Amino acid sequence: MAYDAVNMADWQISEEAEKNMPTPDEWREKLGLEKDEMLPMGRLGKLDFLKIIDRLKDKPDGKYIEVTAITPTPLGEGKSTTSCGLMEGLGKRGVNVGGALRQPSGGPTMNVKGTAAGGGNSLLIPMTEFSLGLTGDINDIMNAHNLAMVALTARMQHERNYNDEQLARLTGMPRLEIDPTRVEMGWIIDFCAQALRNIVIGLGGRMDGFTMQSRFGIAVGSECMAILSVIRDLADLKERLNNITVAFDKSGKPVTTGDLEVGNAMTAFMRQTINPTMMCTAEYNPCLVHAGPFANIAVGQSSIIADRVGLKLFDYHVTESGFGADIGFEKFWNVKSRFSGLKPHVSVLTTTIRALKMHGGGPTVVTGKALPDEYTQENLEWVEKGCANMVHHINTIRKAGINPVVCINRFYTDTDAECAVIRKAAEAAGARCAESKHWELGGEGALEFADAVIDACNEENDFKFLYPLEMKLRDRVELIAKEVYGADGVDWSPEANAKAKMLENDPKYGDFATMMVKTHESLSHDRTIKGVPKGWRLPVRDVLIYSGAKFLCPCAGTISLMPGTGSNPAFRRVDVDPETGKVTGLF
């Protein structure tokens, strides 16, 4: 049943749908799970990943569907909504379908974005739990990450306060000679707290810590979260958590979590995070929620674990990539798929008329402010000009050997003539194209879309990576900049160039993934440039090293790992009914 999405708030739709939401025991029966493979947690449950994968290891995988988007407006183009709508549409066609989405951060939820559960009739339920911590994975990650900082700062204090003999007697550890000017980690919290971006810690006496500059980042930007998104099992998690570089010593050698003997305790905090949480769409299609890594600094999609489980449980498995195809799909293509060994059957390119209008000359769209009226009025010229951005992303996906399906994520204010312009441009570029009214009508509005995806899944593709692992870092970045972003080349700062040379000459970094860092609001490094920029070069100012996740992150432009809370934050509208305990204002 579809609800009146035009006149009902998302929380009202969720509240109605939740009345018939399956219980953990019902999910266990529906999915054919053994009794000990579902771990109930209130009205939700986690799936015991290790047991399920072991039992189903010989079962063939289902169809693997990735969902990405064109370069988005600051408001987003509805990849989560489209992912839920596709699950619902496929479900209406009678196929065994499920999916995987990321867990939202409390930072954007309490700031300007709200929940990331989709919307209208294409949303995840229960929305309140989804938006307020779910089953505790982010909290476990915060504890693990901050424990590493406790270990580091305590060690620095003890090395300052004691001589070698005292230190050896008290700790049984050698002196690490940590350089206080080269501490790589900071602390994390799951809010947008700009006041914590740059701080001084250890004020007071000699027993109050080591005085130095430090910082906070947002929890989903933690390397621990990045690691969770790419691990294959608990042993992999433990190894990676022991290899995080927390600082450098005074001779320039990395000091790791393993050196601090804290990685195993971090694993203990995160041991349950390897198990995905079971949720569902408003039409009760199962969806796994697991990990929530930054799409800029990390891989930006749901975990490899969730995809491995979903491909065993479902005949069609839908997984979402963060931001536009230049970031999300590129990392799915060249990083996630390489790490997982899983080959996608098709990629969906989510497209909205409002975004094409923006790329075609429409007025500026600002996060936290209402969409300008021009975006709800027909303008074929803006749409036609904006299609150049869509075609650029189609061509990027085709370079991976995949023929994409363009989904027009249609809103009730969009016109038939505008949709016809998009369909013509998409098909001329060699892609399938389908309109979908899943937001308004749920699965019934996504049948054309579902049929196009089924057809594409039955078509053989020639999936291939953009570059071999043997290619050097700077050559990889040059190739990504030209082939994916459309740049004329790359300009390295002297510091970044020297660091890249060092990394290229050190064999221990040879199998590290190249995790590009740039704005998601433009194909270029400049968020203000829309459409398809021409005649520009990508400036790289630094390369970050995530030694636990095995990422090398070339940075184009600046990026903050701690967003700021705006002047009209969402938390002002969140409330709890004291009679019923219901949370309102989240959506």
C-alpha cells in the first residue's frame, strides 16, 4: 500500500508502516536463517555474518546492483530513496530482493540534512532508530578510536615523566619517542562541532596529560569506520586495527596502534560491529544497514560484509554508493570491487530534474534553505543543457564495462516534457533510461525502473578496473583526473609530490588503494563550478595515509573532517512526546 506522500510527512509514513514491520523472529523465518544467525536487539536485529557466510559459502551469489548519481545539488538526488524504490519495484515483480545502505551520522541528522533513510513511500523503517544510533555501531567505533588516543596521550605523558629505567619497570614497553608535532590522529564525536576542530589538551600539571595541540573529527570520518567498510572478517578487522598510524616518532618512523598495544582492545569494542543490522523498506523489503564511512576521505558506501551477506540471501541485491559517480562509483569500481572480488551486474545512475536544471544554469541551491521556485517550474532549456553532466557520468560508468540504467527520480512537480529530454539524452549516450515515481507511489511507481534493471542484469558486461595495482600512485591520480573528472592533468604541490614519491618507493604501500579526496558538488575541485568543466587541472596538495584501512588519499582542495553546525540546526525541531515516548521532528 502506498501512502499519501505529498501530504504526509516521512515520519508519519514510517509510523504507519512500522505497525506491520516484521519482528526479528519473523525475519529469521522469512530469510531462512538458523535460530542463532539472527541476534535480536529490541525490535531490530543483527545478522551473525560469520555464521551465515560459512553456511551459505557454496550458494551462488545473486545479481549485484550498484546505485550512484549525477553530480548532486547540495540537497542530494535521492540515491537512498532510489535504492529503496528499486527494492520495492523489484519486490512488486515478485523477485527475492534486498539491499544494503549506510548508517547515517548523528552530525548531519542533528544539523541540516535530517535522516538519510530515503523519503516518501521509498524509505527505511523504523526511521527513529535509524536516525538515532541504530544498534550502536557508531558508538563502538567512537570508543575504539578514542581508546587509541587515550593510549597515545597517556604514553606521551609517561615518557615525559619517567626515565628509561622507570618506564621499563612501570610499563614493560620500550620508549617510543613520539614526536608531538607529528600526531596523525585526533579524537572523534558524532556531531558537527566546529568548536572542536582545533583544540589544546593536557592543560594543568604533569599528571594531567601531555600539553599539545589536538583536534576532533566526526565519527564517520574515523579510520576505524573506513576499516569496517572494507574488511572481510573479524581477523581482517583485528589486523587492520593494529596497523593504524597514530603518530610518527622523532626519527620519522610510524607509531601504530600495534606499537601502543591497543589494537586488540579496539577490536574488542568493535567485535559486534561486523554484523549488519536488519531493517526494511516501507513495503517490507529487507535491507541491511552496515557502516557509514565518509564518501570523501573513505570509500563512502555500505560495507563489503553487507554485500557479501546480501548476495547470498537475495536473488537481487541493491547497494548504494555515496555522492556522484565521479566519487562514489569510481571508488566502488576501483576500490570496493577490487577489495571484495565481487563483480557488479549493473549500475544505476540516479538523476533528478532539479539537479540537471542546476547544471544547466538554474539559481544557486543552498543546503538548509528551501529550493528556489524555479526548480518546480518547467524549463526545458536548463534541463537540456544540464544533461551534459549526466552524459559525462554515463560515459564514466561505461568505461568500467557496464551499460548503466539511468533512473529519473521523478517528483510530482516534474513534467513529461522535461523527462522526455532526459530520456532522449540518456539513450543517445547508449544507456537504458526509466522514469520512477517511487517517492510518490512506492513499488507501483517503480515498475518500469525495475524492469529496466532486470533486463540490464541479464545482459553480460565486461567489467574491468581503470588501472592495474602495479600502476604508481601519481599515474593513477592522473588517469582518474582525466578519465573520470575530465581534467586536463594534475598539478602536485611540492610537498604532495615529495610525499607521493616516497610512498611509490616504499613497497609496503604497493597494494594500498587510491582513495581520492575532492568536493562532491562539482566534477572539478571547485564546488562552485557546475555542469562539465573544461580547460582545468586538478591541484593535489597532500596525500593522507590510512595504514590500517590501506588507503592513500590524494587531497584536491581542502576538506574538513569536522563539519560545522549551521544557524538553523535540525535539533531545534526534535522533540519527545512525554506520554508516548515518540520522537518527532527528525524528518
